[in-house]
Amino acid sequence: DHNISLESMGVTVNAVAGALKAFFADLPDPLIPYSLHQELLETSKIIDKTERLHELKEIVKKFHPVNYDVFKYVITHLNRVSQQYKTNFMTADNLSICFWPTLMRPDFENREFLSTTKIHQSVIETFIQQCQFFF
């Protein structure tokens, strides 16, 4: 309901972001399916930016339709937030740092995975920065 003003209700931006992150954390499977994580990692190694973007777009097309719709909505929203970085200090980089673990739900116990965290974060940053291309 676009007529609801969370601000007038005293709900802070941090509370809304925390609730959103908690919602995604409670889902049985992450928004970005585990089955596509390795493909995302491999695609991120493509040096040519145009080719990399096209490959990422093909991966996003593999999402379940519901995941795709929610991912599109979240990434588009994060893009709008990043456009206000001069006011909110939340660049696409900062947002990707905050949200990639929520969207991908990594296994932080896996030592192998720890070496790829920056790559996962950069993939989410790319989705935020280039959301018009992907959607």
C-alpha cells in the first residue's frame, strides 16, 4: 500500500532493511539458487564486460519465475537507493556488501567459499549497477 507512511509510524529505514533481510534469511532456499552460484562465479571471471553482462543475464533467466520477479524488484529498488548515495551514503558497492549474503545465503563454514566472497559481492554490485540491462 503506497499510502502507508512508515516514517509517520516511527519505523526507521534500518528496521525495514533488517526486516527484509530477516525475511530472506528465513526462506527455505536463498533468492539466488545455490545451483547457480558456481555459474555466477565462473561468469564473473569473463574479462570482456559486455560478454560478462550477457552471460549474467542468461543466468538470471534460469531463476524460478517467482525468484526472478522478487530479485528484479529487490535489485531495482537497491538501484534506486544507490542513486541517492549523496544523501544516504549507500553506493551500489555498499549495498552489495550488505545484501549479497542475504540474497545468496553462503556457507561461511566452508573455507573454500570464504575465498570467493568478494566475487559474490561484486556480482550483486553488477546487478545493482546494471539493473536496467538485466530487467
